[in-house]
Amino acid sequence: MSFDPKFFGAVVSMDHGDARIMCMAQQGEDDSLSIHFFKVDTTLTDTPFNYPTEGELSFSEELRGTGLAVAIEQDPTDPVEEIIMQRLTEAYGASATVSIKQIERPSLVSLFM
């Protein structure tokens, strides 16, 4: 059963800056959940993550290096917000503080309020 996408704004804060990420989550017909992450703005140094396009990249390398990443969860049991939190902690590390809010539709303004 498919549903309209849900949108979330996330801010990842660290001692030396932050990143603002738009997320879109949608359930597939096979009950899988796909979450698309779009890095909109950052003051963090992501240079170490700018890897060549050869080979398979990790989630962190995709998000921090290219600004785009997709997470697909088969038969998820956790709420979408929790999965987003887990993925952003994976990308930015355990010392990062992640705040997430559901938004009605994607907007840059929502990431700065």
C-alpha cells in the first residue's frame, strides 16, 4: 500500500558547525520504506567525503560527499523519525545532535526556523 510522501526537516549540529537536510519518506507497495536525504546547507567540512565515483559508497560518503543519499528499509518497525535519526547519526557520528521535525511540504525556510 503506497501513501503520499512525508517530508521532514533535519538539522545536524556539531561543535564546529551544522548541516541542514531535507528528507522525503515514502512507503513502497512491498511495505518497504525509502527515505531520500538532500543536504541543503552545511557549515561542516565535508571535504574528506568527496570520494571518486568508482565503487560503492557508504551512506555517509553519499550524503556528506554528494549531498544526496537514499536509505531503503525492508519491513521497518521503527517510526520514520527514528530511522532518519539513526541514519543521520551514522553519517555524522555519535557526537552530533540531530533535531527533526515533520513539515507539510519541502521548503528551505523550514530548515532555518
